[in-house]
Amino acid sequence: MGLEEKLPSGVVLTSVEKLAGYMRKSSLWPATFGLACCAIEMMAAGAGRYDLARFGMEVFRASPRQADLMIVAGRVSNKMAPVLRQIYDQMAAPKWVIAMGACASSGGMFNNYAIVQGVDHIVPVDIYLPGCPPRPEMLMDAILKLHENIGDAKLGVNRARVVREVEAAALAAKPTIQITGLLS
Amino acid sequence: MSTYSDPYAESRETTEGRVYSVTGGDWDSLATEIGATKEERVVVNMGPQHPSTHGVLRIILELEGETVTETRCGIGYLHTGIEKNAEYRSWTQGVTFVTRMDYLAPIFNETAYCLAVEKLLGITGDVPERASIIRVLMMELNRISSHMVALGTGALELGALSPMIFAFRERELVLDLFEMISGLRMNMAFVRPGGVAQDIPEGGVAKIRETVATLRKNFKDNEKLLIGNTIWMKRTQNIGYLDLAGCTTLGITGPVLRSAGLPWDLRKVAPYCGYENYDFDVITTDTADVYGRFLIRMQELEQSLRIIEQACDKLDKTVGQPVMVADKKIAWPSQLSVGADGMGNSLAHIREIMGESMESLIHHFKLVTEGFRVPAGQVYVAIESPRGETGVHLVSDGGTRPYRVHFREPSFNNLQSTSAMCEGSMIADVIGAIASIDPVMGGVDR
Amino acid sequence: MSENKGSFGVAGSGDTSGYSGLVRTKVTPGSSERPFGGYFDEVADDLERAFPEFGAAIEKVVVDRNELTLYVKRDHLRSVALTLRNTESLRFEMCMGVNGVHYPDEKDRELHAVYELLSLTHNRRIRLEVALPDSDPHLPSLVEVWGGVNWHERETFDMFGIIFDGHPGLTRILMPDDWQGHPQRKDYPLGGIPVEYKGATIPAPSERRTYR
């Protein structure tokens, strides 16, 4: 929009954040990126019983230019990986990615030569949704969590501050093997 | 292996190494090229990501205006290496892999694989009758749910939106039954070598009969919308023509072959799982077009309902019989039930293996970790899945893991016919023709 | 007859099952003698009558688990296929597909191509199997006999490296076009990407643990 970049941190920016967040999450349009079995559960989530239309999301846009959300539903093979990246690149910001299913999150049961071990090797993922395939209700839960994230997202200078903080925390984080006390 | 130059995947050397770009070219240079030749031919990618929900199929069309002059299918975008992965898993674990090939008809994949394993083991006659009846029941339910997706998405692609909602409504009823019987809606891993994982729960048969009655009533909604609908008929009649000679050359089976007039159904000509004891018709039309295949699928739904009712009667007669083969060295040992924490082995089974029978414990341990041994040899078993003949070529070298698992998926063969069906027609008919083949890319690419 | 160590059919790939100490002799069914049983005798007789070089072309006939497998020499593959398709009494109109199997232990016969045939008129199934050496994996293409094997031959080439001479367009079909290697051969690893997490690296499944 440009507006949020010009505002200093304050009550106006916060109001813009709230408004923009509400607008963005209320009619998030998914791109059709159904690959395998999870795609069928995604279609079932969009069909009559588990209705995605109540969130304004039943219009699965074929063109990535009109879509906000890419639900990677299914296993991504090495041949499909560049196509996935191209579709992601063609989407206009702001855009989000849900990795639906075990195969998209981590390669799933297919730890072999043909499958990318997690779609986060290729695109940045916002929500990981396990399951094989996840039930439509689980997909809706992931979408609602994403809605919360989008609604709470910071913009402009606030966002830059959050990004700096997250990066500093990630750089200073200890390797898992040195973290103590988590199980006590 | 030398690489060959692919005009759709040009490569260039960069500081990062060789980089391939799979874009298909720059529009400006393409337009100048076309202008230079004064021809109207354009090559278009109906790329791996497109709204036609048949999965990641890439159709390369050479167009002259709206007419398709040449079409080729690019597949492999969903290749999962399931066949190679199954060589590293025991025979029973193979079921969970194999079930995800044709993900709209998982029970068919499982049943074909299990029938092949049983043939290699030599226990085809020892599989209990109730297990075969449950297999037939699940297969026919799966046929209904698969045809519903085929009809729904086929209608959606051709512009009819309501049949999709109705079809998915019916499919949800069937998925409820799947969940009641096997625990999962899709990719159930329910059919195991030797039988099925567990028996139908209490009250299950009554619920199945109730659902059958509801489905019979609900199917009329879709029928009223589409059969005899002028627009639908204009879009589907005389489209995607493939006669009998074409079908036999290309190895096409299933509704496409039956639409050419040949009543070839493996459930009738080479029965398995006791199909010879069920009374049903093989639906055939002789128009060999999209409309004929659509009618076949709609009428096969009714035949499946008939078989399910007969299976329910047989289930009522065989209550209490085992659903797994009697040989303890092969039968999958665990009996699952909903325990205190929501899932797990039934307490009776745990009590038996931990307290009563050392032998049961050993069997459970060995079967789950190592798996049973299958004598060496190779078999080919074929069953009639909603798309055609699903064949399994299984090679064993005598061990606990398969030596080679190869699936002859019907969609792999059927998709080869897109060129024969679509060349010379218009782009819109390509969509209809492919919808009538009903390919599932998980099966094509495996 | 050969020995097999461990659980998997492959050695050197890291047996994570814990059963790597097992030693097992592998036995495969041998050649069968007549009478074969069922319709197999008729098929063999008709083929012999229609194809005079039966003895030279067919290496062995195996009838196992109620299925007939004819081991054909690759030079005669095309003529046997044409005879099977055209002879009235045989009429194997449909080829369900070509499949490859890799037997690295059988020297000079490592790659097998398996053709499943179906006769709609007589409702019969048989199998043709051709053995090829690794050093010369060429086979005549049967696309002109049964058009449907087009993609199957591409897949067998892609997965095993068997080159079908005379195929109209023998390219990779399942793997990306620039992939190196033939994945379903036994000497090709199962794969998987070694993923690095914070400070630790998870190796591919075929390299994770050995119990030797």
C-alpha cells in the first residue's frame, strides 16, 4: 500500500495494521496447488460439508497473480519443484504458504530420490500442517491459525523491528544438542 | 548419460553451476518468431499447475487458432519413487506405500497388491470368506467415491458447478463409512496380505444399508442435472472419440474400453475375491465418446450399490468369522480398538501376548519387525479399478522385502490416448476428453 | 542360486532393519517341463506351430503359480511378439505394459524386460521376459506391435537404462529431463537429502546406521 511505510510507530500505524490485517485475512484467496492425495481433502474442505466459503476462501484462483495463499497440498517431486517456485514467485505480495500434509512439510513417508524433503527447501512456509492426509477440519484449523497470524501481523517500522528481533534470536539460538532443561 | 537439449528447459552455466529454467520462453521472442513464419501455430503449455483438478499433468498443445493440431502429455511431476521405496519395506508395510499411488481408489491398489502377495504365498484359497466380502464391500464403496470425484471434477471443468457440490456430498457419506470401518477417510491401509486389518464394527452393516438408501436417492440429483441436459450433451457428445481398435492398440481398459462397446470387466471375465457370487451388470455404451463414458460411470454407481447390498447380506450371514488368514506366521497380529487413550491395540490382544501365549508374542514381534517370508517367483495380478485394469507385477526373491513391485496403472495407459482423442478438436474438447479418461496422476507417475 | 545377506535385496546401502546379519540363499523357480497345464499347453503348441524357430527363440518356459512366462531371446522378440498378436489362435491384442527388473547377480543377464500380454478374444494372459546384459542394454522397440507400450518403454528406459531401438521418442518420462542415473536399478541409492539442522546433520536413510 505504501501508507504503512510512511507512518511512524504509533496509534495510527497500529490502526492501519488492524484494518489491513482484518481485510487480508477475511478474503484470502488460495491458489490451486493441489498435487496429490491432500488435494482431494482440500477439495473436500471447499465442498459442501466443510465449507471454506464461510471464510471467503472457496474461490481457488487458477492464476497465481490473483491468489494470496498457496496451500501446497501433496508431495512435491524434484520435477515439480521449479514449477512450485515459479508459481510462488508469480504470486503478488502479500502471500502466505501453508504446507499441507506430511509430504509437503517434511517429505513425509517418502524419504527418497524423487521427493523434496519438505517444501520449505523451496518456499518460505508459514504454517505446517501434518497429517496423511489431514482431515478437512485440520486444514481449516491451519487456515484459522494463519488468519490469526495475518490479523496480528505488524506493518512498516513495527515489522522491520520484529524482523530484526527474530533474526537476532535465531542467530543467537543454541544448537538443539546444547539446549538443556527442556525435558525437566 | 548425456543430457539432451530440451527446448522447454534451457540451461545456462552460472557461478552456482548449471541452472535450468523451465519457463517455455520469452513471449516477445515467441511472438516475433510466429510473425516471421506467417503461420498461426502456437505451442501452449497447459502446465503442471492448472485449474483442471486432475493433478499435475502437463499437456503441450500445438494450436492453430482454436484447433489443436498436436498434443503431447508431459508426466512425471508427481513421481514419488513408491516402487523403489517398497523394496525397502516389508510386504505388509508395502500396503501403506502402494495405497497412495492412485489416491482416489486406495483400496483397489491395496487389494491388487495383497492379492499378488497372497498368490506368491500360495494362500489365495485360505483367505477367509468374510475377508473377501469386506474387500468387495470396500472396493465397491471406493468405486462410488472415485466415480463421484470423476463426475464432479469433470462437470466442474466443463463449467457445471453444482454437480461438483452434489458429488462431494455423496462422497462424504461414503467417506464416513470408510472412517467407521477402517479409521481413515483416505489411504486407509486397511487391506493387508492375508485378509483385512479388522472386522466391521457393531452396527456397521445397518449404517451401510442406511447410507446405500440415501445414496440411491441422492444420485438422482446429479442425474437430473446432467443426463439429457442440452448443454452437457453438446459439450460431451462426439468428443474424445476412441474406437475399439484404438483402445486395444493403446492397451486401454476400463470405462473408456467399455464405451467403445466391448463389455470387458475383470470382475466378470476373471473374477477375484468372490465376485462370481455377486449379481451385477457390466455397463457398456457404443458411442465411444465423452458422453458414453459419463453414462457408464453414472450407471456403474447403481451397480456398485447392488453389490454393496449383496455384500451386506453376506456379512450378516458370516458374523463372527475371522477376517485374517489362519496361518499365524502370516496373519497380521494386532487387533486394534479404541482404548483409554483413544487408540491402540485391544486389551484382549495385549493380555494374550503379554500374559498368556509366548508364541503369540513372538509372532507379533517377528511379523511386525521382520515380516513374513514370501517364496521366490513372480506374479501378475489384475483387478478392475474405477479407471481400468490395475495390475501388480510382483517379484520376490524369497525374502521379507519385495524384490520388485511394479504397478500397471490404468491411468498411465489411458493417458496415452489423449493425442488420439484430442488432435483435430478444439481446446475446450481437450478438457472434456481428459476428464472422461479420468486420470489420477498419482497412479500415472507413481 | 545366490546368497543374500541382510534384509534388503541390496547390499552396501545401509541396512537399518537390524537384521543385517541374516544370510539367506536365494532360489528362483527353474524351467518347467511339459505338460504345463491349463491353456498354457495350447499357447505353447500354437506358438510353436506358427513360429518355426520356437526352439531357438524361446530360452525357457516357466509355469509358476498358474502363470506362464516365456523367456525370449532379444533377437527374436519382435517376431515372437508379432506372431503372438497376429495368429488367430493366440491373438494377444493387448500388451498391458513393459516392466524392467534388475538382477545384478546374474552376470550378463542383469536387466530383464517383462511384457504382460492379454488376449481379449481368448481371455488368456502370458508373460514374455527378455534378459539383457548390462554392457549392451538394447532391445527392439515394440511400439509398432502394440502402440500402448510407448510410454512403458520410456519408463523402463528412465528407470533402468534399457534402450529400445526404434522407439519414436525415447526420453525420460518420470524423472526430470536432465536427471543422471537410472533410479530403480539396484545399484542406485534410495536417496533422500541430508538435511542440516542447527549444528547437526541428518544423513540420508541409506546411510544412517549400520549394525555391522
